[in-house]
Amino acid sequence: MITKNKIALIGLSFLLAFSACSSPEVVQNSSDPLQGTINASGAFALYPIMVKWSEEFKKIHPNVKFNVSAGGAGKGISDALGGLVDIGMVSRELNPSEMEKGAFTIAVTKDAVVPVVCATNPNLQEILQRGISAAVFKSMFIDQKYHTWKELGFTVELPLHVYTRSDAAGAAESWAKYFGKKQEDLQGIGVFGDPGLLQSVKKDIRSIGYNNIGFAYNIKTRQPNKGIVVVPIDLNGNGKIDADENFYNNSDQISAAIKSGKFPSPPARDLYFVTKGKPQDKAVVEFIQWVLTEGQQYVTSSGYVAFDKEKLEMEIQKFK
């Protein structure tokens, strides 16, 4: 839901869709008996790894087709509980009312939401040296206390443009939860989807926003995506980024910080598959179990955080 003071930007063009049957594949066993179609929708945070998992699973089971679309965690939950898809991709904890409707959750990996600014912000070096504390972020995204970068204590006078998500999103919910709030409490210019928010920040020198790490960082180079810079969080509030707070240069650093607990949770969070009730379809069950076992080999290389063996075993036991 967009609050009255948000400007809803048209972002439906960023709605992503993927069909594994149309992508190149290496067929190892064309006579494999497992077949069917798996439909999934939801969180932008899970979309890249879901596409990877789909491609790799099809190499083993070529008779299984996938239709995967990204439209936000809210859509994923709604589609799954409404029976429109087999798997809802969700990037936040489910609420009691969703569980009461029969939601069955399987945690499959972990990531985080990080604050981002335009790479051409004239205060960039100061931002990287000083960082921004949780209290100041709250004043920007919740209280709207600041209207210029100079009011934040930075040298160059520049209007402050705060961007947030307009769609029901796990990223927005996790970012708001960092301040003890909900997505509805976030203020700013509303933009649809992770890609839309990323593009808006890139184009606006005065901007600040947030993205899932899968969109903030380039999966190939492991560096922040061109045009944006990830803002370090001043965790101890001392007005500078200390050595043990400096882990934003690449996705490997931030992933290690999330895994070790140095990066706070939230905005770090588990990512989930959600089904309506315990899945019964053989292809869906096989796929989810594969994701929790062999499929985990693709997690780290795709820019996500791998679970430990105990966590994975706990999720696998949900099927037994």
C-alpha cells in the first residue's frame, strides 16, 4: 500500500518473467520419468537464484517445465495461497493470518537489504567514510526529518530524495523492520520492484534508497552495480566506519558479514518458498528437496548466503 505522500511511479515494465523451456539446456537424460510444470511467482530477492535453480534442475529433469515471474513478496504469497502458482517466493517472515490460510514455508537461502545512493553524489566520499547510522536512516525513511544532505551533516548542499518500494515487498518490510516499523510506515517516492528502485537511484544524484543484495551487486563482477554505491551502516553510531564495519566493497564481503552476524538481522533475513499446504505434487516436492540439497551448491556463487547443515536438515525434515 502506498501512503498518501508517496508518488507511485509506473514500474510494471520491470515485472520479470522466465520460462525455463525457452532457455538453452543440457539434457542428461531425456527419458527421465519426472515431468510436470512448476509455476512460481513473488519476491525479486529470490528471482535470480530461482532462475538458476530452474535451469540446473531442468538439466537433470528435462521433462519438467518452469514458469517463474517476479512481482514482489506480496504477490508471491497471494498467488500461492490463491492456488495460482505452486511456489510463492517470499522475502520476509509470514504473518499469523497467512499461516492460518494454510501457508507452508520452506527457508531456502538468506540475503539482506542494503541502503544505496547514486554513484555521482558529490558527498560520496564523506558518506563512505562516515556511513549513516540506523537512527539517521529512521529519521530519513520514517520521520522525514531531513530534506537536504547538508542537514545530514554532509558538506555539499543538495536536496534529499528518498526512494522506497510501492509494491508489497519483503525488501521494504525488512528495511522497515530494522527500525521497528512496517512497510506502510516508510515514506518517500514509491517505485515498483527492485529493478525500478535501482534505476531511480542511479538516475537521481540526490537519491537514497535500498535494494536486495542480488540487485545492489553484480553477480559476475561481485562489485556494486554500475551507477550506485552501497552505503555502509554506522553500526555503533560513532560517526565513522570502523574497520569491522567496512564490508560493503563486494558481495562476498557482505555475504560473509551476514553469515557471521556482523551485518544486522533485519535487514538481513531468510528467504522462503511458500506453498498452500504441504506440497504433494511430485515434481514440486522433488524440486524443493533438490534445492535444499544439491541445489545449495549454486547459492554462494549467485550472491546469496548459504545455510549451515543443521538449518538445511531442519527444512528437509518438514517433508517427513
